[in-house]
Amino acid sequence: MRQSPAIRQAMQRLGRAMGPDVLNKVHALFNDEQLRLAERQPPLVTDVSYGPHERHRLDIYRPAHATQHSKLPILVFVHGGGFLKGDKGDSHWYNASVGRFAAQQGFIGAVLNYRLAPDFTWPAGGEDVGQCVSWLSAHIAEYGGNADNIILAGTSAGAVHVATYFQLNPHSTEVKGLIFLSGLYGVTPLDERDELYYGESSLYPQRMPLTALINCSLPMFIACSEFDPPRFQQEWLGLMQERFAVTQQLDHGMLVAGHNHYSIAGHIGTSDTRLADEMVAFINHCTRR
């Protein structure tokens, strides 16, 4: 289904603005639908430890019909939050809804927390994604997942951490595809705010994953939203262009009309299935379902 006119109008009014007030308004727009999804799809387990830090925790979602022996593909979702905040959800639908959506589509959904700046700086986020992948490879079969079919997805800072995971592990065999929603890859200059994670600006070029992503052989789905701030749109377009220059083949990409930086992930699982349908098709392609 497509986006309702009322949601479209609300998004137009919000425009490209970011901040807590905009995020709260996005929550309100999708709250009813996402709460219904939460009722239909509770987590299988919550706060599973995948590493030694207190934020090394993940929640796992599984389809109601599945069993321990189902061997389902796994969609791992990494939340955003500007490197400084954010949470996997569970008690609140935001971010958790992506895990629930995955289970509704016949996958295992895994939504994780990771260490935050300024206490933990680059490449902590990518390292945490790597620890989570290692844990899933060793244990997800106990929950009905196929460790040979892991897809990583992230939004905003979470997309950065997914990209950094590949930068640190360019020869990884566990992961079959990468989904980036409104991320930063190294196309545009460092924003001063991001120095809390990356360090001083002189370190930025070598720490960004752009070069690794340009030469990545894994399938990618690269998306941003119509009402993303210009920097995120430029990152989306730049990564697509840089990769095309090397591969001479467009990646699976999408400009998600009628959404902003927060709703691009926050609406997943609602009746607006345009992005969700493309994600499902991409996951099925990567896992050869």
C-alpha cells in the first residue's frame, strides 16, 4: 500500500527539520499502527547478551509459525541516534518495529544496542556490529535462524556502523547483504557534532568507510528519504554514483517519497509498504529465497 494523503501532508509540514520535537511528531503519526504490530508480534527473547558491555544486548523476533529448526534468514537492525543516543526498543515500538516487521515477513529479526559516544569512539559501533554478527553465527540456530543468511541494516548512525563493520571485515563470509537507510559514508565533509565519535576532522577521511564500500562485492540496498536533510541526500547520491563508476551497475536504491530522516525507519511495519516491499525483495534476493 502507498502512503496516506494525511501522512504525506504531515511530512510536508515537518519538512527537513530534525530534533526531538520532530521525532516526537513522527512517533505520534505512526503510534497506533506500530502498537498494533507490537501486539501481534512480541519478541521471542529480549536483552540477550552478545558481548561484555552493558549495551551489548539484542532482542530477537521470530514468526509465530516458526520453530527452533526453521533456519530462517536473519535481518539485523542497527538503530540511529547521532552516535550519542538511541535504543533497540522493545518497551517502545520505535526501532523494535523493524525486528517485528522482519518476523511478520518470515525472517528472524534481531535489533541491537551498541556502545555510544563520547565514551566510545570510532570504530566502536562497527566493532559492536561485528560482535553481534559473531554471536549470531554461533547461536542463532538455537532460535530458528540460518547463520549463513545474515542481512545487516542500519539507519542514520546505525547505517554508519553497518558500513564500518564491512570496513573492518571486508572479507566477511557471514553477511550476505547490506541495507543503508539515510547514512553517512564519507561523501561530504565531517560535521563538527560528529567529532565526538570520529575525533578531530583530520582523521575523518581515513576513518570513513567510503573506499571500502566502493569496492564492496556484497549486494547493497541504499535508501534515503525525500525530506532528509541535504547532507544525507548527498551521501546517498554520492555513494550510488561512486559505486556505479566502479561497477557500471546501479545498486538497488530508493528515494522514499513522503518521509523524513526519522520516519524512513520509523514507518517500517505500517500500511505504507513501499520501502518494506523493496527490503523484502532485496533480502529474498540475497538469501536466494
